[in-house]
Amino acid sequence: MLQIFATQRLFMAIDASPALCDHIHLPVQAGSTRVLRAMERTYTREEYLEKIGMIRGARKPISITTDFIVGFPGESEGEFEETLSLLDAAQFDGAFSFQYSPRPHTPAAVMRDPVPEVEKSRRLQALQERQRGIQLQRHQRLVGQTFEVLVDGASRREGQWTGRTSSNRVLNFTSSRTDLLGKYVGVRVTGAGPNSLTGEESIE
């Protein structure tokens, strides 16, 4: 319960303060409580989803990203399906996902029942494909909205810029101005992909 309380204080602070980014990175690693226990994580699937529910209940939308490891020793097909169902339940805005690989001097390195490499690769591909679909759907809902963007890069193409919204989403946009690097600008979203948004500077 301490972890849940700490997360609740964090998202309440984000919800109350405009100076804080609207983004939380909350690693989960797996969707099965048994696998989480084998990983020596201190939370269950249900407790993790309770945290997600609290964050989604904030007054302003807070983006959530996470981490996954697939193919942990002993992970069954059914337990991997639990990870996929967690994706559907949590609706993450982004995820960093990896195949399990043994590390020296860790308890997992000597665990029995390793998942074959070809199966780990298949599971990683399936997870990433499912997550890309979720991200695309979530990004498509933002088309037509205007966001404040911190400009952190310029393309070689004239008038093309890139930046991040307060929810840590990458937004590539066009502008006729030439001095935007490091500045905050309003950008209207005109298109969406699974990994980024596209738009144009909003001049009011």
C-alpha cells in the first residue's frame, strides 16, 4: 500500500501543478502476478492496475509509459497473454519492451525452464504490435487539439521543427518562423502515428 500511496501523492501533485509535466513512467515488467513474484517485484497485477486507475482519474490527462520484459524464465503462454491483456486494460501511451536475457550473479540466471529464444522473439513482436495499435488510437484522439510544445530540434527541411508536449509526446510541426529552438509554441495537431504527432504552429 505504501507504493500506491506514493504514486497517489505523485499524480495529485502533477494534477495540481501546471509547472509539472503531465507524464508518469511507471514500470510494470509483466502482467502476471506469479511472474512478478518470480522477478521479486513487490506489487501484484491488481495493485498495479489500481495505480493506473488513480492516474487516469486525474482532472487533467496524464500520459503513462512503462517497461516490459518478455520471456522471463518459466513464463507460460497463458502468463504472456496476461501481459497482453494488461496492455489493453492500462492503455499505455508508450512502452519500452525487451526480451529477457540472463545477467550474471542474479537469481534469474540460474532459474530452470528458460523460454526459447525464438519464442521470446515472437512474444516481443506480438507485444510491440499490440502496443503500437494502442498508441495509434490514443494519438488519433488528439488530432485537432492544440498543445504547448517545447521546441528541441529543427529538421534539415526548411520550416520543419520537432518538440515535446507537456505529456512528453513527440510533435513534429511546421512553422514559418526561424528562431524557435528552445521556445514554447502552440501547435495544432493535424496527424497522428503510433510514435509521434504531426501539426502546424497555431497563430492566434
